[in-house]
Amino acid sequence: LSRQLSGAMEHLERGFDLARHLFTASDYFTVMNRHRLLRQLPLSDTPTHAEALAAMLTSAKVIERMKQPEKTRQTYLHDPKDTYG
């Protein structure tokens, strides 16, 4: 998955299925949330440079946020008289 190749999520899910009985309850939900985020990443047949998990999760959070409808995003109210803000 670090190289964002197609089919990577299937391998990740298979590994999760094999190991899920080894997780504590909190670890289980941590991994579930991590996989939910990683599903946001675009995968392709051409490998990219390898990324660390933290970088991939950050990218996934940005993608997830950008997919949210406009109305759920915070609006930025700019006061034209405020030259410092």
C-alpha cells in the first residue's frame, strides 16, 4: 500500500481478517479507522514512491475532508476592515 498499487487494499484486508482475533478492542477499532482512511487513497497500476504510514494517513484525511459536502466545511468570514487577520 505504501506504493499505492492496485490490489493493495485486498492484501491489507486479508491480513486484517487473519489477525483480527489478536487485537484488543481498542486496537481493533484503531486499525478499522486506519483502514477506513486508507481506502480514500487513489491506487493505480503504476507504483509511486514509497510513503510512510503517517504520510499516507495525512493524505487520506485531506482527501476525506475534500470529499465532504461544502456545507459541512467551516466557512471563512473575512472582515475587509481587518488588515491583520
